[in-house]
Amino acid sequence: MERGYGWVDRSGQTRMKVVHLTAPETISVRNIPVRCEFGPGELLLEPVLVGLTGSDLLRYRLGPPIVHGFRRPHIPGGEFVARVVACGRGTASRKLLGKRVVGNPVCPCMKCEWCLEGNRHQCPNVRVLGWPPVNGAMRQRFAWPADLCIEVPESMSGEVALLAAPLSLALSIVDNAHLPVMGKVAVIGAGQLGLMLIKILRAVGAGDVLSVDPNEYRRKLAVRHGATAAVDPYESVEFVRQWPRKGADVSIDVTNASEGSREAVATTRVGGHVIIAGIPRDNRILFNARDARQKELAMQFVRRPYKPLDRALQFLQLGTLAGIEELVTHTFPMEQAAEAYDLMRSRSDGVVKTILEMPPYQPAEESPARVYMEEAEEPRPS
């Protein structure tokens, strides 16, 4: 069984509301019997806010996993702000009881050679919250490793704290860009991650930052959040030819389209750097190989953040990214999860970031967490 991550208890001891993905693009909210198990080194969490991510949208299109020929309902959700309900044995986090935390959704195995070398973000055996087989945070209670959770400052709103996880990825992308002082950058895609990158790039001293996106409303948002200019993909190559080296020093693809990498290659100068961080819908990337070869471009993929979330939280606390809370454009109650997904898929109504407000858990009987805590606090024999 999936100890520590929640599992259906057929005896029906406890019922809990969950968001279930039951088929491709089919979401429902159910009240099902669930037992909240959590093991040593884990926290029992009650989510307050859950953010919809690009990975959630990809899973939404694919549907739940197929097990033995049948689709197995799946609980999505990787970004969360949650309140700590209880602590498992072996955690040094009892001071977090009742506090709000954010969590890294990627749990490395800590046993492979990549983890032992300190490259946990490259672990091939990771378990990802909200990605099968691990159920996600769109339920009223779940468990997650304590060392992946960080306390949210009391002065910080939940909506801003929820941006720590995607901001951590944006910071890792900028780290890998090796951007020269006052360097020129093209950001392909003006969704949540693209807008974050624009704000960070301007904050760390980038020169001109060009935003490339087919959506007119998002191009206007990009300029509002710091882009020097924002153009349609058909205009991007002509625009960067006006720059001194006829291209960007760094181009970053954060789209979910196969053509995003082609735009990144086309807008990069000779000897420049291309970073691909988007997840294409059809699992393919397209670019002109001759252009990339003739320009001798350095290409790098960035998959996950490689530093803890505390750096992103500190960045948010500094206030350097003024107005970042504006990226959260829509909030839905848990019961309207289907509407939230439909809005994200349609990209209508000026949507950038959508979050779900989770209702508090109210058990009908004594909480299993309380029983667990009483057992954990019994004195051990000397």
C-alpha cells in the first residue's frame, strides 16, 4: 500500500472530499472513504490552497493511469499551501504544528548515485506529488515528507506563498542561463512561468527582455510585468535582428507547444544559449537544425528546481518582484475544480494562474492523527 500518501479504506472509517480525475478531461469532486496514513519523517497536512500547474493540465489531457486495462481514478495537485496537523516519528518539525507550509512536490529517492552526488533534481526514481502513482494535494488531508516542507512567514499571503514552487523553477532557469551583464533575452511564452522569468530577469540586471506569445492579452501582461517589448511569434525574428548581434544572448522556451523551441533557436544570436523548460503537449520539439548548427548554439534542458524552496520564499519576502501576486488571476472553491480546469485549458478570461480553495477537514469520528500522536508520545523503554 501507499503508506504516507493516503489510500482508500474499504471499511469506510473516514470520509474525505477529493478531486478525482476519472477520464481524459473529466474531473469530479467526490466524498469517499479514505484513511490518512503518514509514516516516520512525514507531516500530516491539511491543504488550504492548491495551484493548478502545467503538469496538472497535461495529466488532465492524458487522463488517469490505466492499470490492468482499467482507468484508475487519480487525485491531482502538486503545488500547495497547507496547515500542519500532525508530525510523524523522527521529525524535528513539531514546532510546525498548526503552521502553514509549502512543499517541494518532487521527492527524490536519496539512494541513487545522482542523489548521493547532491543532484537530487536529476534523480531518476523521484516520486512527484500529483503525478501517478502518487496522489496529489487536491484532497482534504494528505502526508508529505517533512524535509520537503518549509514554513510560510505569517506576514505572507497564501496566494503569494503558493508561487514559491514555480518561482523556484524560474530561479533555476535563470541560474542556468549564464546571462551576461545587461544581456538580451527572449522569453518564449508568457504564461505564469514566462511572466515570472521576465520579472526575475529585470530584477537581476538583464538588458532588453523580449516576450514572444501569440496571445495579445498575455503580451500586454508581459509588458506590464517588465518586458521591454512583446511580439507575436511571426514578428520575433525581424524584431531581434534590430539588436546589436542580431539576436538574443539567451532564449528561453517555457511553452507547451512543439514550436516553442523553434522560436527559441530562431531568436538566438550566433554563439548564444537556448534553454528549453517547457513541456510540449505532443512530447516533441521542433527546430531548424541547420540554424542551430550554424549558430553553434548551446542548448540545455531544465526540468526541475535544484535548490530548496527557501530561496524562493526569501526572494518573495524581499519584495523585489513587486506585483507578483497579480499572476494569481482566478480562485475557485474545491467544488468547482472542473470549471477551473476548463478555464486553464481554454486560456480565456485573462487567466494566468488558477488556484483552488480547499475546505477544512471535519472528521465524523476521532482523528487517526490524534491516536497516532498519542502512541508516538508514549515514553520509550530505556
